Amino acid sequence: MHGGPPRTTLQAKARESKQMRRSVALVLRGLAASVAVSSLAAAGTGAARSFAGSEWARIPTKQRVVALTFDCGGDATAVRPIMAALAARHAAATFFLTGHWAQAHPAEARRIAAAHPVGNHTYSHPYLTRLSAAAVRAEISRGARVIRSVTGTVAKPLFRFPYGDRDARTLAVAGSLGYGSVGWTVDTLGWKGRPAGGTQAIVARVLSQLQPGEIVLMHVGSAADGSTLDAAALPALLRAVAARGYGFTTLTDFTSSRVQVVDDATPGRFSASSSWGHSSWNPQRYRTGYRYAKAAAVADPARFRLRIRTGGAYLVYVRWPAASDYSRSAPFAVAAAGGTRWTRVDERRDGGRWVYLGSFRLTAGDRWLVRLSRRTTAPGLLIADAVRVVRRP
């Protein structure tokens, strides 16, 4: 007759079971923290390693995002209005510079690179399929050197073939240098000037191809007739795309392997006083909920803590659920290397999407990096939901 295991064995198994439950709990908490503070890019952690040698006409994603891209190879007539329109809408973009353009327009090149990711568009914008492999390699390499010399920015792994002119041979050369080819889903044809239609025609072309991961080709230079239709159409285009529930992204967001996301529920990564309430009412929230507070005469910030493993340039985004009674001037601060930088956003719009605060130089360390202050005179609730940081090359 079996009377079961001895009492000492039962006690040992009970201790073992308790230890196992404790270990599992610790592992789960560790996983929750590491997931929130590690690579959470929509592209996944392997995107940067796999992009060299690849070719994209559309970003491979199901997210409702559009990548606006601007080629810089002619003049720089429209740089100022393009940058102003992007900043006004807190929209991110990617710019492809030729080395010659960067040399001819160094101030504009530096301004672009300080605010947005840049890619390599060769040095002199030739038809690469007409050149030898050695000449192709020299064009790409010289372009990269000059872009870095002028702007201090690394363009790799983003490359765009001039005129879209490529074949298997030139793609292989670019891939061997560590680049992937970025094409486009739609060309606005603004470079053709007025014969391509007005600003409404440009917006219509983009909307006709609107889909997750759409890559839009535009230009910063003027057309042969002197027009700058891409710049003229950009404010209306930004509004139209956003009105259809799409956000704006960069190619770097999907090729970088270093992306962190922290929200109000991330263990040890969010801090706010009891003045900040918790809600899950708005369905545009990032995950399970968000924090809210009224404007006040004191800062009393909601803070997000991030771990920056390597100092350098980073893209910083914030996200919130939108509503008509939220603040039109929510003050976000980023603890950048050169000092705190403030950006005000309108939380009545762009809900449920990542909104671009800008490109920042960040020092290495684990600290409270982004905060939302209650000190604002604008009416409406302030919403603290989630922050995303993307490492630039």
C-alpha cells in the first residue's frame, strides 16, 4: 500500500514550488521591463542588419504610416518652406543628399541633418548603370564622405539611386558598401513643374497610393519653370494624410536596431505625482491606459526614464490619445546633451500615432529623459502616454 512520499520530500517539493513561482515572477517582471526598454521598433531588431542589399519601394509594415522623402540634388530653393511645414505639423521625413548638393548648400544640409535622417544620393547624381563597378563604388563612397564632412551625419544604410536607375549589378555594389536601396511608392511629379498639375494634383497622387508604409518621392529644388510645387503642396498634403488616420515616419525608424518604447505602465520607467490621474477611457491609448492632469502654475511633470547605451543622435517621438478637451499646447521637454529642449504639441489631434519631437543628441546613461510639464496657460487636460526613442546612424 502506497502512503505517498515522506514528509521531508513534501516539504522539499513545497519549497521548490515556492522558489519556482518566485523565479517565474522575477523572470516575468524582468521580461516586462526589458521588452519596454529594448528594441520595440515596428521594423524589429533585425531590420538594420538585413537592410543592406535590400530594396524598398514601400516600407514592409502594417502600421498606418507614410514616409515622406525629399531628394536634394538641384537647388535649395524650397528647403526653408519644407522644413517649416514639417516642423509645424511635427512630421518626420527622410532627405537624400548628393555630396555635390551638400557642398554647394552647406547651411541647408546641416539644418536638414540636424532635424531629420539623411540618406546618400551619390556625389554627382549620374546614371549609375552607365558606369563601371569601380565608378559606381566611387560615386557612392565620395557622396558618403562629403555628406559626413559637411553635416557630421552618417547616411548609411539609406541609399537612393539617381533617377531610380539601377540593375542587379549596381544594387550589388551598393549592398557591398552596406547600403539598401530606397525607391518610392509614388512620385508626386513636382519636379516636372506646372505641367504636372497644381498642388491639388500632387496631393491627389499621394492619396491615390495611400497605404501602410507608403514612400513618397518629393524634391527640395525648383523645377525648370521655377516652381516649387512639392513645397507648396506640403501643408495640404500633411493635413490630408493625417485626416485619413496616418502618421509620418522615417526610413531610420525601420532600419535602426536600437529603438526603445516606454509608457506610463512600464515598471520603473514612469513617474508622476498623485495629481496625475489614470484612465483607459480613450481607445487611442498606447496600451492599457494613460495619465492625465490639469494645467497648473507648477511644473509637476510626468516623466519617462530611458536607457541610452551609446551617446549620439536620436529621434524622439511621443504618443497620446486625442480629444477635443485636451491641451493645444502640451509642453514636452527632452534632456538633450546641450541642455533641455522644449517642444509644444497639440494633443487635440494626431491621437494614437507617434508624433515627432525632433532629432536630439543624447548622452549615454539611464535617466529621466522626457517629461511633460503641467505649467502651461492653455486650457485642457495634459496627457502622458508613451515615448519612443530611435538611434540614428
